Amino acid sequence: MKYAVLILRRAQKELANISRENFDQIRDATQELGDNPRPEGCIKLRGRDGWRIRVGNYRIVYEIDDDQMSVTVLNIGHRRDIYR
């Protein structure tokens, strides 16, 4: 079953500031969340709602709504900045 992938406006802005090489990898990983919202290596976050996946030095933080069959991307950023 395919999940709808929604990217919040703030995550879109963060994505726009990423270099082209990393942009392509992050875009592909984000699209793959529609097919498998819990890929190998994903981690449930502690201290806040959501999940995260690693794409090189970048992290994608997202929420999964199984009832609505949707994945909402909350934040995209470098690993040193994403959890602040």
C-alpha cells in the first residue's frame, strides 16, 4: 500500500538550501517513504513525536499516520542542526 508523502513548508525551505548532490539523495529517500515509511535504519525519536532516517550527514524527521496512510516530513537538515 502506498502512503501519501506530505512535506511541510519549513522542510521545503530547508531542502531548498541543500547542495544539489545531497538534494538528489534526500529527494529520493523522501519519495521512498511513500512505499515504506519504516525503512531499515529508521529510528523512533525519543523526547518528541516522529521518526528519522539518515541520508549521509543529513536527517529527515517525519511522522507516520497509518490511519490516513500518510507520511508528513517535518524537518530536513544537517545532523549537527536538526535536533536543536
